[in-house]
Amino acid sequence: MLERRHVERIVDAALEEDAPWGDLTSQTLVPADAVARAQLNAREPGVLAGTLVYEVAMTRLDSSVQVTWHAADGGRFEAGDVLADIVGPARAVLQAERIGLNLLQRMCGVATLTARYVDAVRPHPVRVVDTRKTTPGLRALERHAVRCGGGHNHRYSLSDAVMAKDNHLAVAGDITEALRRAKAELPHTTHIEVEVDRLDQLDAVLAAEAAGTIMLDNFSLDDLRAGVAKIGGRAIVEASGGITLDTIADIAATGVDVISVGALTHSVRALDLGLDITVR
């Protein structure tokens, strides 16, 4: 769940970066008592994500600014739709305009791309999830946007679960024994995931009887099917590595349970939204 305190921290840092000593242009050109009336317009189709973030950004400098939404997070919209009306002191609206748009456009971009991936795997019973390849400092926002697009979240941070990747296994020694030790030392509530990049690594992982999830990384379709069969329901099977919109449907058809897609956050394009303002 996206928490307001996290949003406020991110917005405060962004506003400080953008106007460390105030908005010189607005303070010089715009009368102190001027009122701005504005519409937040969609210039292309998409999925909405970030209504709380945008509202915090637009009201943080002056709580009298009012944002009235005509859509909700997770809702789809078309080009030309009015997503929200904004009214309030013009200086505050103008100073916050770019920060609000920057954050909202990125979040909508993540949600819209996620929805395309989710649509592509229907009707297969598979989850599309994000990764830790998020923008530093914006993980909470981008993860929320993935959920708005119909996707799911992977572990939030390194502190949430054990995830033994190739570099860990390279220095861990005997894989089976290392996983058995981890299972013995960890609380029973801690999930263990193991990444493998070859079919011949599965025997050692399965022998440990420790992994709740096994990630098949950069496997061919034939090897994914073979991996799913070999694991045989003893762990959740995750496919990862170079997943694209062109390949995800075929990957989903192999029987995997989860498909993790780094592109949802690391390669996303901000959606084209605009704020059209009238100042009186």
C-alpha cells in the first residue's frame, strides 16, 4: 500500500530540488492574489496511477489548492479525457506544476506498460511482477503503479526475503548445503528463492528442499517447459530475463507461475499528460 508519509517525503525532496529559494518567475510575474484554474488532460490513452502523489504535490505548498479527480487509480483513459480539475493560488499551482506532472506521468507510464504485459498473458494463470530495477528513491511510487496496471510486486527490498542469485551461488560453495543451512537458520516465515540459469542446476536446488520459489533465468521455451516438469509443483516457478511483449505470451504458456519483468520500471516512457492553466 502506498503510504502518504512516503509520498510526502518524495514530493518534499522534489520541490526542494526544483525551487530551493522559491519560484523566481512566478514571484516576479504573477500577482500574489491571482487564482489559477486548470485541467489535467490526457494527451494519449493510458492507465491512471498516482492520484495521491499528484494531489500531495499540488497541495504541498498551499493546502487551499483543490484537486478534483474524474478518474481513479487503475482506471483506463483515452486521449482528450480530463483527468482532474485544479483550482487554487496561482503561484502555488505554477510552482508545483512540473513536479506533479513529472511524478504522475512516470507512474502512468509504468501502469500503462504493465497493463499491456498483463493483457498479453491472458488467459494463462500467471502473475506478471516487477523487479528491484526501479528508480532510486521512487520505488514505492513505481511499485504502486505496477499494481495499478494489474501487475504484482516482487520482494520490496533486500531485507524482505532470501533470493540467491548466480553471484551468491558462485561464492556459496555447495549449493545444496548452503540452502539447507539457510533454511535451518532463518525463521519459518522467511521465503527463499533461488535463481538458476541451467537445467542441470535444478537437482542440487531441489535436493535441499528449501526453496519456495525457483527462478529460471533466461531459459529457452523448451527448457522452461522441462524446468516446470522437473520442479513438479515443489516450488513456485518464476521465469525471468529479457522478457518482452513479443515473448511473454509464449513464456506464460510453458506453465510457469510468475514472470518477472524489469522493463516495467527500468525502461518505461513517461505518459503524455498536460496541465492547461487559466490565471485570473
